[in-house]
Amino acid sequence: MRPDDPAFLDESDEPATALYTPDGGYISDPVLATENFVRAAKRHGAQFLYNAEVVGLQHSASDANRDGPGAHREESCTDGPSPAWAISLADGRVLDADVVVNAAGPWSSSLNELAGVGSDHGISLTPLRQEVHTLPAESTVIRSDGSPIPAILDAGVGTYLRAEVGGQLLIGGTEPECDELEWIDDPDAVSSSVCPEQFETQALRAAKRFNDITIPNRARGVVGVYDASTDWTPIYDRSAVDGFYLAVGTSGNQFKNAPMVGELMAGLIDAVENGHDHDDDPVQIPLECTGRTLNLGTFSRLRSPAGTSGNVMG
């Protein structure tokens, strides 16, 4: 519930239950983690084009004349037959590729539209503006032995909490029903300013669990945009158009899975490009660390919405 609810400070009479996962974790510096991914990818030959807006995607089977006025075609990255896809950039360059993977986050729906895919999807994708807040709480987040508190998901008050660098408490929301979600049309138009009302709501929710928290007058935090799917579960799949693949709908909960997702997509692409019918016979990916097998049909674009938590926890 929200602080303006008369029952906000009432004690709950529901029994408390908990699940502790000592092997769980989190990434405290996603910018540094991303830079590490970039450096690792470059060592394997990956190239990155920054500030390069995609304005067109054409498949050779749908448009024989793929070069627009003023377009400059970059040297093909493939040998042999003509590549299946032409990717037009805002600066006039055209990139050729046999395979395109949509991993555009909150822009993924727009990229699907450019490619002419998505009409067969059972799961929709919508950008969702979100805020994560921080407040000073060193006595709360640092235990007597100097170690930080574990990450905590508290469904009872609708938050997740963890220690942040500098003795801060980081507070995020789990989309409780009483919170109005901010669905958006254009991720580029989102305000990056933290909302004082939402900051106060989250801080007061955290204060119900930690009574030594001091709530500052100035709202602090970061703003981002989720690529939210209908059931908060990602789509890792092919599309209805050959050579176009989907790693979308990550719903704010897949960043730390990125290395594994790369392996899943590589296995999927290799199978489909070599003739496997993934829609009728989903690709199975062996999981090296656990010895289990992952059925990629779980992440199919064609699925009906799954019964999940309905929030960022998936």
C-alpha cells in the first residue's frame, strides 16, 4: 500500500515467510560490467558503432531495391551470396548482414516494426519508465562484521532493497497493484528526473523494515526504461522472417543473465540457420554448470502469457 493509505503503518497479522538463497547476487556497477562485456566482445572480433541510429531494415525477399537515395553501402561482412538484410543508418550508411538480432531494449518494438515482424507474437512489448532510489543508511546496510546486508525482496511492502556503494540503501519497486505504472510511447522522451512523490513512497516503505533510516529532503536515484513483456518474461526466439532474431522483453531482470543469453542465442541461431524448425521443435540448450537442459520454447514469441509474479522479479 501507499503512505496515504490510513492502514499504511498498521502491523500485519499475516505469518512471515522467507526464502534465503546464499548463492544469489547482484551487479552493483552495470556501467563497468557493460564495459567489460564490450572489451571481451572486441577480443573476439566484435565491432561497435555508437550514436548510429537505425532508420531502416530491409529483407532481400521483401524488397529487391534496398538502397535509398544517398545511401552508402558499407563493405559486406559476409562472403558468398548477397546478404539477407540491409540495415540503414541515419547517416546514410547501409550495413549488410545475414543475421540480425534485435536486442534493442525499450526500442525493441520499434525495431520490430522496421523489420516487419511481430504480427504473430502472443506476447506484447511495451516500454515502462522506472525509478530506483537511494538514501543514506550505513548503519542499516553494513553489518557488524563489515559485510553488506543481502539483497532483499519484500513483497509485503512492494520493494526490493540492497546495499549500495558508500553506505547507501538502494530501493526499487516490485510493481504492487497500488502503484500506477508509467507506460510510455517514446523511450527517448522520458524525463530523467526522479519523482519526489515516488521517492518518498519507496523510502517510507523501506522505513517500515529498517527503523534507523533517515529520509533526506532531496529525492535521489536513477531513472531507466524497462522493455516489459506481457508476462515479464523475455522472448529469446527467431522471428517469422528468416535471419531476424529476438532477444527482447527482458523486463528489467535479465542484465546479469547476459552472458548466458548470448550462449542461448548463439545456439538458437546456429540451429535455425542450419535448417532446424524451432517453432515446431524447440531448440534444447544444455546447461554446462547444472547438467540440465533448457527448452527455449519457454521463451517463444508465440507463447501465451505465462503465470508469473507479474513484476520485475519475472
